[in-house]
Amino acid sequence: MRLKTLIFFSCLFSSLFAFSQTQDGGSNPEYQENKSYEKPVRQHEWGIYLGPSWSFPSGTIPQLNTGLTYDNERSRSRTGFDFGVKFNFFIDHQWSVDFNAQFKSAGQKIQYSGYWHELGYSETNVNFTESVLYFNFPVYANYYLNDNFYIKGGVYGSAILNAQRREGNLFSDYNDVGHLYKGGDFGLTAGIGAAMNVFFLEWRYYRGLVDITFDDAKLYNQSIQLICGFKFGG
């Protein structure tokens, strides 16, 4: 009886020891090999950036009370220049949360033609450039495909700084049209990026979800952005 009890406890302790070695990895070469491939969490980083953007809002630009009704309207994208800073906080090796603050340009170019005046009908083209500047706050979730390439998606909120309209060529005077626009904007944004050493490059797309004017016809911001910059701390 005593011999059977001794054998039983010997087997029990052997099993428990083998189980603990399995949980800790022990000398299991497969476990050690997998453990060696675990990547550490990246260091948090911040950066500064600048670059061009192309704004092409969806909808109808608000009208000034000029007394004219145009038959034809043609819109084109407006090229602006943006700059800002970002703070990138890593959750693990593949995911991070990216906070941005930037000055972002919006607006578009509009050409009107065909209208009636006191002398009759005119086919003359009238060109306007709408320039709207926002203080923009995008927040992204970044997913890193590898050490250098990543995709991003998130939301943004904006506060308007000014809105101006110019009739004619580049050297014409601007008129303030801030009263036609609401005080802010909100929408979705997504992009793709590449980083190497201290440099990074990103394409971003912005789509507003809020009507930005007080006009009856709705207008939503929409733009693409190309930025390049320097990052530190990563």
C-alpha cells in the first residue's frame, strides 16, 4: 500500500512539473523560437508636416445677393497649402492613435455664365475663387502593414478661421464672405502613409458630413491632401 502511494505521488509531481514547464516555455525549442519573434511596442513619436491639398466640395456654393441669376455653373478644385503637427501614440507594434492639429485650406473655383442684365442676355464668363481656412483636428487609428507602410482612418473636427471670395484673376481683391458659412465642420478621413528614419509621407482624403453653409442649397467639404514631414522620438 505504501509503495503504491509513493508511486502515485511521484507520478503526480512529475505531471505537475511537466505542465509548469510547458506554461513557462521551459526548454521547449518551439516556444523559445516563437517568443524570440515577439516585437516590442514602438516608441511614441511626434512630427511636423506641410504640403498641398486639393479641395473639391460637394454641393452648391452659397450665392451673394447680386441680383443676377446665372444659367450655367462650372466648378473646379482649388489648390491650397496645409501645415500642422501630429502626436502618434503606439498601442502595440501594429496599432497607434494619431492626433493632429493643422491649418487646412478649403474652397473651390467657380465659373458662371449666361445671365440677363439691363441690356439683355450675356454669355460672358464670370470667375470666382472661394478661399476658406479651417483650424482642423483629425484623429486617426493607424495600422502598420510593416515597419515602413501603414494605413489610417478616423474622424476630424474643424473650426473656421475665415472665408473670402475673389472675382477675377489672382491680383483681384478678396471680399469677406464669412457670414455665408457656419462656424465649423465634422467628417471622416482616411489615408495611407510611408515612413523611413525621420521622414514620412502621407496621402489623406477628407469628406465632410455637415452642411457648412447657411444657404438653402447644401455644401459639404471634400478634399485630398499630400503631406511630407519629419518625425521625432520614434
